[in-house]
Amino acid sequence: MSPDAGPLLTRPTADALRAARDSGAGEWSGSLDLGVSIGTAALASDAWQWRDRRYPYPPALKDRTIYHWDGDAFAPVARFAGALIKLVPTEWGPPTFEIDGIKMLPTAQESPLVDARRKVALIEPHGKRVLDTCGGLGYFAACCLDAGVARVHSFEKNADVLWLRTLNPWSPDPDEVDPGALASGGRLQLEHADVSLAITQLADASMDALLHDPPRFGIAGELYAQAFYDQLARVLRRGGRLFHYTGSPNKLTSGRDVPREVAKRLEKSGFRAQPALDGVLATRR
């Protein structure tokens, strides 16, 4: 997200701005970038000013929605093109996102960025070349960068998810080269492509570690297929680690054990695999 980008509002933030104005305060201090930083807005009766720009007070905003300034008004950070894709606030600061109301990242117990950091630590990315198969909001990539990865090659199939990243201040910017927690320093390569196809163009044993966080099986079954796991094994060097997020879909209703199914397929492709966190940790034999 550009440092010159406009403010991001949620319902509590907008309510706080109006409450401060109504109390007669001349300014309000808080975060207008989802908790990345704290700033001060100058308040007038009809508008407020932040980073040398004036904005109108928005009308009542919806819960569970993030709004950005589109040049004319505050609009939801959401798009609809066959499916509704939207950025969703969390109590932790870093947002999650939803596709047709299905939350893509866990946020019930902790920040999605903290959750990503724990998973990334399993592959020990420092100094390694890492393949991030399904980039999403980029939290895996951000954690790899913070951990000193040599290079992370990230794929994201959905153009609307890539658009969300441009507005999410917690998403790493592949064009950022200045030092900093979210800076890539040229180490992040983000590609708009379907990894199930693009992976065939990667060289054998060209990756030291893999992160695979696919959508659920019903949406992207090809990313759970034996043929795709064979490709993961091909591009990963011997001894390299893979973390594969699975969750536990349908376990309570049907008794299906998706992590176990995934582990069996990975074993067949040349990995040693075992359950770890909410997925499977595997090592290339």
C-alpha cells in the first residue's frame, strides 16, 4: 500500500471521528490504516483533514466492512465479479478477506499475521528460496521477508485478491525496496497466475521450501491432486520442507480426515508427512 494512499475507515473509526467532532475537539488521534500507525486528524464541522487532504464525514458505515476513499466517497473495499470478494476488519489490526461470505484466514483466536508467522516458522525460511503457491493477502510472504528469506516467489490467481492487497497496508509490496518490516527489498516476486499451471515452468529442485495455503477442496480441487503434489516434489530440493494448510473441513459432519488424506498423497509424491498445526508438515525425501 502506498504511503500516499487515503485513509481506511471502519464503523468504529468513523464513529470515533464524529464523536470527537461533536464533543468540540479540534483533533482526533487514532489509526486510519488498520493499526499500522497512529496519526492525528484535524476536525472541522463539515470535514476532517489527514495527511494534508480533506475528507467528508461518511454516513453510517456497515459492520465487518473496510472503506477506502475512491476519489468521490468512502466505498467498501470489495468487488463482485462472479463472487463477492471483500476485505474484512479484525480486532487484531491485520484484516482477513472473504469470498462469498467464507472467511479465508483464521482470526477467532489471534491475528492472521501471527497465525501466518507460526506456520512460516515451520519451514525455517531464513536464507532460503521459498515458493508461496497461493499468495492471498501476502501474510506468508510478509513473514518470510521478516525472517530473512533469500527470495519468495508468490502466485495469486484471483485479480480481485491482488486488488485487495493494493489497499491493505499489512500486505507486502513487491516493488518496495526500502528497509522495513513490510519491505521486500526486491526479494518478493508476486505473479498473477494459476500456480497449478505455472508450476510446470519452474525448474527442478529450484526451491528450498514451500508454503501451500489453497482454498478449500470444493473450490480448488486441482491444488489437492496427486499430479500437483508431484509437481511440488519436483521443484523442491531434497530435504526441503513444505507446510500445507488443510484445516479440518467436514470432519464433524462426515468424519472425513482431510489432513490424513493429504499426508497420504504427499507420501506417494516423495515426502515424509505428518500433521502440524492446522495442516501438514512434509519433508522431501
